[in-house]
Amino acid sequence: MRGSDIKNDRSFSEYVLCQKAIYWGLNPEGCVREAGIGKYDEKDEEHQQDYIDWQIEQAKEQVSDRFDWGEWQENPYEAKEDAEDDLEELETLAKKEKKRRESQGFYMPDKYMKKNDSGELVVDSEGDRIPKKSTTNNDYAREFAEWLAREKKEVVNVIYEVDKEKASEIWTYNQDTKTWTTGGGESHINTRLYQELPQKHRKSLKEETILKVKAISNVDYEETQTGENVLAVQNGLLDVKQEELRDIEKEDYIHKQINAAYKPEAGMPQNLIDFLNESARQEDVDKIQEYLGYSLLDTTKYKKMLMTVGPQNSGKSVLLKVVERFMGEDNVASQKLEDLANDQYSRANLLGTKVNIRNDLDGNIVNRPGTIKELASGDTIDREVKFQQRHQFKPSQKHWYACNETPSVSE
């Protein structure tokens, strides 16, 4: 397109450049880098590739023909006439694309569009879409937050109680596992803003969108708990007492799922039984199996931790690795006993896990044993993430430790 059509729109200039580079058989990304129009260069390294990939994808949609260099060598006059016709058609399509972007406000990827009977791209009102009439940061943030939290349901703001005051944390949904990830929500919102609104992406828009999500999508932390007899497995949600399995729903807010499927026809894990019989006394074998079952459930009614004590190469580490593999690495914390007792930042790493596993405890004296008792019994404790608001939660994690000798505990 000519100068007046793309004046003061560097992003669209780069789109047109991609379009022409594709037609002439050149590398569009290289052309944008070399041209130095400016919009691409403004992006940080993390977002530059996403931005240029999006522009190239848009351009490819419009370029159906390519210049035939072989024909140009054989008949340059005819090739020139064909090129003039193709470029005129490209310019017409580019003008339509510019009008589309301007009229919709949001610069939407085509996956949120569909072609009508005339071949024009229009908003797919029956499918996934994002709003298109925003004009200010506040409008963009409000509409994008509603789309992300209410329509797509990718994020939810989980509310905790701190000394009768509220604190919150944004969780994100994983479509593949059908589970929620605790924390990281603000980073996810930032990424989705860049994916859907690369031209509008700004720090101020991100912060405004986060505030809007926190205002419209709230769930109390207690609502995310499955109950002590319900277990999320790889193939669904299992009621342990009733032995009933159902599909996991997004509204279950599952954020702890073990690395095993429920198979009622499966037999005993004979290899594990043989290993335990070889490595521990029979009364300890029974305790280990009981505690493994206890570790599956979100209850602390027995108020127990498990510590294996013995010399090196006695099987302690192997046992803990088996438990970690069974639970799944996303469900495992690895905090020292003394750190949990003395450091509230260490306790922050427990949330969203089912077990805390720590091998080779040292002989340091554990102070504040009262906190350890609170962890074992599920009493409300403080949890604080650096640079975030402190809040409280009731721990349900089970604790597995291994050491050569039992650590000392202060009075």
C-alpha cells in the first residue's frame, strides 16, 4: 500500500511488508528485521517471535499466488503483467484487512473469525471470540477480563482469609489435564493479552485486566477442596468410599491430581510389596502402606508425619522416589523440616501439593515444634509469598522424611 494508507501505523506497515515478501518468495521475518520500521523492534525478545509469527500468519491468508521466477526468465513481459495484476489484488485485500482491524478495535487472530458466503472475514458469533468495540484501556481490560474469565474460563481469582481479611491469588486452567494451577495467573493473563492483542499490549493494560479479573471471577478457597474421601486420578474423580469414578469438571477446581489412573481390576503392586518386605520390618511395612493411603486423601485427622531412619543404602531414598513418582512431581514439595518450622516463605511452597518429601535431613535442631504439630494436624497457618500479600490456609499435605539419625527438637 502507498504511504498515505499506512502512515502512522507501523504494525500494519510490517504486515504489508510480510505480504509482499511472501509474494516475491522472500523471507518475511528477515525483511521485517532489516526494514526497521519500528513496531517489531519495540517488542522484547520474549514477544518478538510471537508478534512476527502472527503478522506472517495474517499475511499468508491474503497471498494466494506467488511470483513465478521461472516464467519471468522465459517471458519477462508476461510475468511483469501477471505481477502487476497480483500486486493490485494484494493491495485491495490489504485495504480490506486494514478496515477490518480498525472497525473491530481488537486485532483479532483469524482463529476467532470465520469467512462468510462472500469470502470476507467476520466475527464468529457462535464460536470463540473476543469483544471488538473497545476504545480505552478500561474498556479493553473489562471486556478482555470477561472473555478470559467468564467465556473461556481460563482464570479464576481464589480468595483466602487472613485475620478475617481477604487475600487472593489467580489460578489458571490446564485444558489437557483438566486441572487448575495455583499461582502464575498474572503471568498467564500477560501472555494471553500479548497473544490476542499484540498491538495494544502495555503494562498498564495488563495491570488493569488483572484488577478486572479479580473483580468479576471470585471463588473461596474452601470451594476448591474436594473433600477427604475424593481423589483426583488420571482418568477422573474418584470417591474412595463409594468406589465411584466420574469425569472431572472445570468447576471442581481440581489442583491436585495424582500420577495414576483408577483401575479396579488391577492387582497388588507386587514389586513394591517385595521391596518393602526386603527393606523394612513387617510392622513398618504395614505403617508405610497405611501412610501412603493416608497421603492420597486431603485430611489430617490422624495428625501424623512419616520419618524413615536408617543407615545409608538401606532403601530410604528408593522409597521416597517411589512415592514421588506415584504422586506426580507437580504434587510434591521438598521443604526441610526446620525451614517449615521457622520460615513462612518455605510454607508457601506447600499449597497446591499433596506431599512434602525431603531426603537426607541433617542433624540441625528443629525449633518451634509447635508449628510442626500445626502442619501435621492441619491447623490454620500463615503462608507468605515474597512481594505478595500474606494469607492463611489449612495444610493437608503429608510429610515423608528420610535421615540417618533422628533430628533433635527443642523444647
